[in-house]
Amino acid sequence: MGSGETAPTMAKVHRALFERFGPGPVPAAILDTPYGFQENADDLSLRTVRFFAESVGRDVNVASYRSRDVDALTAATALARVREARYLMAGPGSPSYALRQWADGPIPVALADLLRDGGILTMASAAALTLGAVTIPVYEIYKVGASPSWLPGLDLLAAATGLRAAVVPHYDNAKGGNHDTRFCYMGERRLRDLEGQLPPGTFILGWDSHTALVLDLDRGTRRGCRPGRGHRPRGRPEQRHPSGSDVSIDALAAASRELATGARVAIATERGAVGSDRGDRAGASAAGAGEPRRAEMADLEGAFLVALGSRDSPR
């Protein structure tokens, strides 16, 4: 998920994924590592548990692994909850922090085992960044001013699908207002610097805010996208896939090879419950100046549709 993992717009995506397991309860957990350093970590976990209960209709546990330095009992409990889960989600926070806590530990192995054994792994925002061969240290570059560079990623995407990519959520981010914050706050200039440092054979796989890319490992497809026409914004090759029919993972890999290393494959899939087709944005301004606040609008529209569906007229 590009963002909005606990927004009303994305509740239907979570529900659809849970339904793949059929009727009955599904062991589920949220992994709190990416935001484990934040002072409001307890509140974030509580809100996420409440979101799944109220908006998705599912109970989830918290697999609390906030630091590699937690005591042995806490670590063992977190790992047990990860391993017993059939549906596991990790979301906002810092990708570089999460990678430091998971490095050389049991969590990456447990995530790979979950995928191998037919579970569902939902990675959103910061957690999604860790899935690729390399990872953007977002805070360090955007907030602290570090030079654009990559960190080694978990490379779970390649292990599960064969796609060797750098995952970039928040692809259409426009929160900068008067400066370019697309491509997960990197903007065009920094992204170009990063593209020049990509390992051979690696492409950028980006998807928009409030957008889900579902990779079906059993069927070898990704759901919610249909091939879009490629274009070259500012000289960089990019292929966009708006919402629609299934596309095989092999076809996605072939498209990336055709565009060559450093290419961008952008996913503009269904935005929450609305399912609007964003289409091709080649003419969009660099900073998104003057564009509506799409994420906020999507949140409100999703909340309205949820209330409408439950006949909650006051809401």
C-alpha cells in the first residue's frame, strides 16, 4: 500500500484480502517495528487494532518488536505472533530504523516463511520501502539533508516474485505544495541521483498514495492493474499501469527489462473504495502545485462510502 493503510479508503482492500482465507477467524497481527522509536507507538498500535476491528471487522494482535534490544521474552512473543499470523501488516514509520532492527535477526526469515506458506503480508508506506533490493532512507535524505543513497533492503520482493526492484510508495505525493515531494518525498532531482546508483538489473517500482498493489503469488499475477501506455517524463523511461485487469508478474518483469535499468514502473491502481482511474499524468506539474488535496479528498470520500454502506446517516 502506497499510504492510507488505516484510512477508510483502504478498508475494502484489507477486507478483500482477509476474504481470501474463506469464512471463519483468521490469525492476524500488526508488526510495530517501523514506528517503534516513536513516543506515540502505543497509540499508533491501539488505533490500528481499532481500525481493523471497526472498519475491517477483524481482530488483530500486536507483534511488538520495537527494537532489536528488547528483552528475550518480548522478542520471543513478537516472533511467535508473527509466525502464527496468516495475515500480517507493517506500516508507517522509518524504513531505515526498521531495517536496522530487523538486520541479521529472525523477522525477515519469518516474513519470507509467511509468504512461502501461503500467508498474506501487507506492507505499507515505510514498511513497503523495505521490500526491495535497496531502500530509500527517507528521513535521512528529506529531513536531515543526507546525500541521496540507497540502503540494502530485505529483497523479499525478489525472493517471492523474481522482481528485482526498489519499492517507492507515496509515488504521487503532493504534500510539499511549493516543492516537489513526489517519489516518496525525493522529488525528481533526488530520484535521478538515486537512479544513477541503482544496482544492475534493478528498476523502480512505485505506487501511488491510497493505492494497493496486490501480488498474487499462487496465480503469478498482480491484481487491480491493466497495462498503460509508457511515456518518458523528462527523458526517464516510465510505464504506468492504471487500475483494471490482472497482469502477470512475468509480464511486469518483462516490461521492466524493456525499459532497462533505472526504469520506473508506476502503479496507479484503485484508490480505496472509489476505484477511480487516475490514468496518465505525464503533464502533471513537478510540485503538484494547484492540484486538489487528493489524499484528504479520498479519505473523506471513503469515510462517506463506509457510512453510507452501514446506513450511518449522522456520520
